[in-house]
Amino acid sequence: MSDDLPMGWVKQGFTEFLDIEGGMQPPKSEFSETPKEGYIRLLQIRDFSSDAKAVYIKDSDKWRKCNEKDILIARYGASLGKILSGKSGAYNVALAKVKFSSKIIESRFVYYLLTSNYFQEPLASISRSAQNGFNKDDLERMELILPPINEQRRIVDKLERIGDRHRTARNELSHIPKLIARYKQAVLAAAFRGDLTADWRNHSLIFMSKWQIFKLGDICDMKAGDFVSASDIFSQFSVGLYPCFGGNGLRGYTKTYTHEGKFPLIGRQGALCGNVHLVKSKFHATEHAIVVSPLIDIDVDFLYYQLTFLNLNEYATGVAQPGLSVKNIKPILIHIPPLEEQKEIIRRVEKMFEKIDMMEQEYQKAAKLCDRLEQATLAKAFRGELVPQDPDDEPASVLLEQVKSQRSKGKKGK
């Protein structure tokens, strides 16, 4: 941002008008997975996107707490700089609460300012030898802008109105991935009912009666992979290493391989239990993946699409951590057409999937455009171009004096 500030604005270090207070980390032995009388929620970064793994701790004055209107900043890891709000409880060490006087600085203005690139870009450049993170000393070196209080309110009002349109657009876009997934399933359903190639069969004089029904265990050899220790898995590929697949797909690389060729793999455990991957190389499969080897003359791509269509996670057992066993999926019935029709089904499915994937790419572009538009709007707001300045507004320098006065009184009180 240029030093030519709009009328009445000031540029100062972060800690001149804002402050942060880091959270605390209670021992896990004190956690409760269910709410109890005298307990409060312990907020972690993940809790702002889902309540699925909520934990509670015994209420105490020693914990640092926040309410729904407070603004928190994620301090570490992949979520570094994420701005969070809307929940109350104690907050852990991975979060820092932003402290300021809402009588002097508009709360929503602070929220928008911290989500903008004026704060996010310099924050992202901060790094630690062990991991990304920041502390109060880092923030002292960062400069932020502050408009007059009345202009802060006008900016927030305008951003809220524009934000409503952004949220509407995002909501509309959010339906597209589900529609794409349903469309792909509909294509596969038509393929394995025989509908997708009905015209082709009539033309080729190949009739539906030639389709056969088999149990999956009768036509495929299915075995779980072999255990591999964490120390034997490498994060980066290099010469002499081979892909290592587990229940969630590619896990890394190993020095040895147990399979060579083209195989469908089924995830046995984890978030992607039942997901199917098609591997076409030398690879190692861990105990968290099931390797599927055809015992009959069947096109491997056709088998892969069949397994994908079957929604195998429905056959998983267990509550805390669902798992998929070979025994559970052996009795599954699948319909197999002649090899010639298998190849035609693959050709048609992949042609239709190619069109669907193009739709998905357009969706990804639109989602990224929404992100850019939001940041462009924020940039305009913090250049002083989103709303007009009012010469009668009390300048922000007066606000800074009030902040300093307030802090001085606080120190004397201590």
C-alpha cells in the first residue's frame, strides 16, 4: 500500500492499536468427549469447521477464553493466519485472540482487515526453523492501516452487502461438485445396466443374455498389502524408490515394491475407506489397502469402474474406525459383459467423464475467481476507494491517542 493515505487515515504497527493473547494447552488426560456440568468447550482450529470432534475441559479461571464475537488467529501449520470467529469457550495454544477496544475500533473492520492480503501476505512470510508460526514480536514489525471510526463503519456496511452477493455465488457453486459426483454415478449405473451400450449391442448383434453374474471373490484374488514402517516411507520421490499406497491413496515412496502392473486398490480404513484407485506401475501396497487381481479374462479398467460404482464403503464394519475386509466384499455380485463390450463401455464412460471433468475444471476456475474478487474488494476497501471520505470524520490519529491513553491507564492500574 502506498504511503499516500486517504484523508484522516493513519498507518501504524499492528501492536499500536491491536494486541494478541495466545491460548493455553490443557493435558489430554483432562479432556472429555461429552459436555458435563462445570465443563466448557476447548476450541481448536478444526472446531471452526466442524463440531464432530468437540472436547471439553473443566472450567477454570486459568484458561484463556473467548466469546462468539471475539476474533482469533490460527498461529501454526497449514492453517496459519486463518481468521476465526463465532464460537465461545477456552481456546488452545494454536490460537491467539485479537484484543482491542470495540468502542475505538469497529470489530467487523478488524475482521475484514485481518482476512485481507494487507495482513495475510506479510504474515505468510514469517517462518520458524521448526514450523511456521508467529508471536507478538513478529506482529510489532507489521504495519496496518486505520481509517476514522465512521469510515470504518461505512466500509463494513459496504463489505457486508457485497459479501452477501459473494456468499450467494459460493452457495450456488457449492452444489456443483455434488451434481458432478451424481452425474458420474448415473453414467456408471447406465453402463452396468447395459443401457449405455444398448445401441452398440444391437448393431454388433451381441445380446444382453451374454452378460454373466459373478461373485467378486470368484473372479478376483483379493489380498491386503504388507506392513511398512513409517521410517521406510519417504515423502519425496527419487531414483530407486517406488510409490507406496495405503487406505487413503498414495502415502509416499519405498525402496521395494510388491506388485508390478495394473491393479485396482481398495482402501480398507480411514476417511477414504472403500475408495478405489487404479495403479499402473511398480508399487508397494500397505496393510491398509486391498489389491484386486483378476482371475478371469476381464479388462482391468472395466473392473476398476465396476468397483468404483459399487460404493464399497457401505460394506465396512466397525463404529469408532470403520474398516473393510476381504471377507465382506467377496460375496458382492457384479455383471460382466463380453470382453468386446467391456472395452466399448470403457470408451463411452471415459468419453463422458472427459466432458464432466471439463465442467469440474470450469467450477474450479469460478471458485478461484470468487476468491480473487473477494480479495480485490478488500484491497479496494483498504485503499480508501470503496466508500467516500467525509471531511467531518474525526481523524484516526485521535483514535490512536485514545488507544494509547487506555493502555496507559491499564498499566497504572496494574
